[in-house]
Amino acid sequence: MGEKDTKKEQNTQTVVREFEPADQPAVQQIFYEGLMEMVPDTAFRALRHHPESVLLYTAMTVICFTVTMSWWVIGLLPVIVLSLRYFYSRRVIHGYLRKAMSTDMGDIERFYMKSPGSYMWVAVLQGRVVGVVAALIQQDESGVVVELQRMSVARNHRHCGVGSALGQKVIEFAASHGYSSVFLGTTAYNPAAHRLYQRLGFRCVGVTNGYVTPGATQSLMEWIFYRVSHHHYRINLSKN
Ligand SMILES: CC(C)(COP(=O)(O)OP(=O)(O)OC[C@H]1O[C@@H](n2cnc3c(N)ncnc32)[C@H](O)[C@@H]1OP(=O)(O)O)[C@@H](O)C(=O)NCCC(=O)NCCS
């Protein structure tokens, strides 16, 4: 059986169901691993999307060279800049993780399953949890809306339609309850996340540049070495 057939079979065997207390360790692990992938994503891939940062690092290099007149500076500065970007991305994302673990992700049953307006689903393949997604009901100017959160799929079960099945679950849930739209925000630069949401029918409705990630300290060093944009996606469900 080819890789494509195996993935197709995994897709048909995957079941999406409500979170159960015994799922907590697996869900936390998948959430943690997905989040840690954001470290190289924001440290390195994000650079391509932030010309202002490249300009700033170039100016820093020119100033350092003018002051020191050393070619070593030209050679070493890019390495130092990339290391600092990695360091600060890791620090902010750890801060974000700590915040999540001290709120919803620390006691999932209480936050998502016992509180009104919060829900979590898991994707299960052969008895193992391979993906997670959550939904929060909110009120905004357009009516009652659903925020999609915590989307993550275990690395070796990606590209099999698990993320799509989880996203579809949230959309179906919102539609069946008559909520007007589903929205989400992401600072991911990996094409997988954007492709997934676009494939599900979401449209990018705005971008916040210089977004302050929950858990960030907003220090000058973070401002220089950790810069992300927050993409807002929305799908309208109102019947015309
Ligand atoms: C984003 C994520 C949830 C996608 O899950 P998945 O199960 O692989 O998604 P699917 O298999 O349902 O694929 C959905 C679409 O995205 C595309 N896709 C998946 N991975 C991709 C990748 N690495 N590059 C480009 N497109 C990708 C698929 O091809 C598919 O589009 P198609 O049907 O047009 O081919 C997963 O990569 C993940 O958990 N990443 C880490 C955590 C993260 O970034 N979460 C989102 C934060 S908001």
C-alpha cells in the first residue's frame, strides 16, 4: 500500500469526539509539541515576512562596522542576530505555554467541558489521540460567534485530513447552534496552518502587525528580536 493510500485509510479511520478526562496528557503533549514548532517558525521563517526587521539588523550591522571597523562583525552579527531571535522566540512561546497551562490547558475538563460556552474535541485514531481543537462562544458586534482555538495535530499524523476534520467539527458545531461565524487568530508562519484554514473556507480578514503575544514581556530586546503578525481568519455562517 502506497503512502497516499495509508493516509487515506488513516483519514477514514479517524474519529472526532468530545474530550474525555483521560485524554488530558495526550492533548497537552500534542499542544506542547505544536507550540514548540513555533519557535523556529517565528525565529527564522518569520524573517521573510518582516522586511522592517531585516532593515533594522542591517542598520545594526552597519553601525557596528562603522564603530569597530572589524570584518569579524560582518561575519558574526548574522549568527548573533539569529541566535537572539531563537532565544527570544523560545522565551515568549514558553511564557505563552505557561499562561495556557495555568488557565485552560492545565485543567481541560473544568475549563472546556464543565464551563458553559467552552468545548474541546479530539481526533482519535486506533484508540490514540492524534489531534485537538477547542471552541469558545463569544459575543461581538455581529452576534454570537465562535472562536476556534488550540488546533494541533500530532506530527506523524499530519497531511491525513485530521486538521480538516477538527476544523470541520467546529464549523458544524457553530452552524448547528445558529452562531453567525467562526473566527480565529494565528501567529503561525508555517504554510500548513494558513492552507488548512483557507481550505476550510476561512478568509483572512485582517492582520495585526507587531502583535503582543500573551506571555510576552514587551521588553526592548523582545521588540527587536521577536516580532510577529497576527492573522485574523473568519468564516461567516449566516444564512442569506
Ligand atoms: C496546521 C495543522 C493543524 C494542519 O493539520 P493537518 O492534519 O496536517 O491538516 P490536513 O491534513 O487536514 O490538511 C489541510 C490542508 O492543509 C494542507 N497542508 C497540511 N500540511 C501542510 C504543509 N506542511 N504545507 C502546506 N500545506 C499543508 C493540506 O495539503 C490540506 O490542503 P489540501 O486539502 O488543499 O491539500 C498541523 O500542521 C499542526 O498541528 N501544526 C502545528 C500547530 C499549528 O501550527 N497549529 C495551528 C496554529 S493556529
